[in-house]
Amino acid sequence: MKPGAECSTVPNASSINKASGERGAIFVKELVLDNCRSNDGEIEGLTDEFEELEFLSTINVGLATVAHLPKLNKLKKLELSDNRISGGLEVLADKCPNLTHLNLSGNKIKDLSTIEPLKELGTLKSLDLFNCEVTNLNEYRDNVFKLLPQLTYLDGYDKDDKEAPDSDTEVYAEGLDDEEEDDDDVDEDDYDEDAAPGDEDDEEEGEEDEEENEEEEEEDLSAEEEEDEDVNDREVDDEDEEEEERGQKRKRDLDEEGEDDEDD
């Protein structure tokens, strides 16, 4: 969920509270206040109560300075495009110490000395200065990368002019992905803890018992088959003996009949 406000009036505490939703400022991670109007460079209602804020967008709100920004320790991405900022960036290192993406496009930044304070932001990886006069300087890109060695992307491209996968959202999205992975790890740990310690052993023992039972059944079947074969063999032998006895008896009867004929 991305709480936000699209307005053309002066923002105040009530409008920002409405934008942050019913849960309150402390739970808000993203806040969009584009096209609102600041009051003498200050956005009323934007306070350090937004301590979980990771993304703040104040595009075209009439800001001439960032001096009135609250301290936002967890802020990673700050959108300040299309304002009237011409300096005073040194306060960002104190107010947003973990900033990774800063967009200053369309502001009144004319020389490198204006952005030099950003070298104090050691976590800064992406900086956008589109439509600022400073981009017209000779060897602008090379000089900015030398001035701010921590940068990976300037205006959406790295030192080798390779375009960022998504220059607007990459850094912020990576942070959210890391949080989701941590949540998944916690869920897996909870699942492992819920499982009884002896469950795996019981399963292995059950499998072994089943295998033993199957082997015993096979042995019993083999024994029964052998007994059936022995019975069949004995029956065949008995039949053979009876047949032989009948044959011998017929032979004796024939012999006796022959003797009787001779006497006659």
C-alpha cells in the first residue's frame, strides 16, 4: 500500500495524516505528496514521527530548500524533482543518513560545488540531475563520479554508460525484497520450531518397521508356496504308486487267466 496525496493546496497535518491512513505515521513506509504546495519551503505535518518512512516523494511542491525536512533515519529514496532547490544539500547527511537514491532533476543546481556535500552520504548509489544546469558542464559525468565515488548510477547510467535495470525503483525495491526474504526465513524457522523433535526419528522407525513387515510377508509367502509344492509332489507320487499297483494287479490277473486256460 502506498499512502499518498495529490493536491494543489498547501498541505497540512490533517491532509498528511489522511494520506498516511488510519494506522498512523509510525507505520508508513511510503509517502507521496507530489504537486502539493509547501509553506515557505516547509511541508506542514511532515515530521520525524514518520520514523519507518523509506520512500518520500515531494515532486513539484515549491521547495527552495531541504533544511526543513525532518530527520528520517530509514529513508532510502527521496524524490525532489521540479522544485527550486539551489543548495543546502549538506543537511541530507544528517537528516537522511541511509539515503540510497536521490532525484534532484529540474532544480536550480548550477555547479559541482552544490552537490559536493553529497559525498558525506556514503550509502548513496543513484543520483539524478536531469534538466539541471550542472549537466551542461564539460566532462560533467566524469567529474561527478570522481567527486562522489560511492555512486553507481548517474542519471540512470553507470560509469561505463550501461543503463540501470530500473533507475527509478531498483535501489528501493532491493530493500523491500530483503525484508520479504527475512520474513520468509522467520516463517521457516517458526515451522521448524513447531515440529516435534522426535518426529523425524519416528518417521524413520516407521519406515524401517514397514520394510521389515514386507520382508516377513514375502518369507511367509515363499514358505507357503514351498509347502504347496511339496503337497503336490506327494500327491503325484501317491498317484504314481496307485497306478503302478493297479498295473501289477492287472498283470497278475492276466497271468492267472492264462494258467486257467492251460488247465482246460
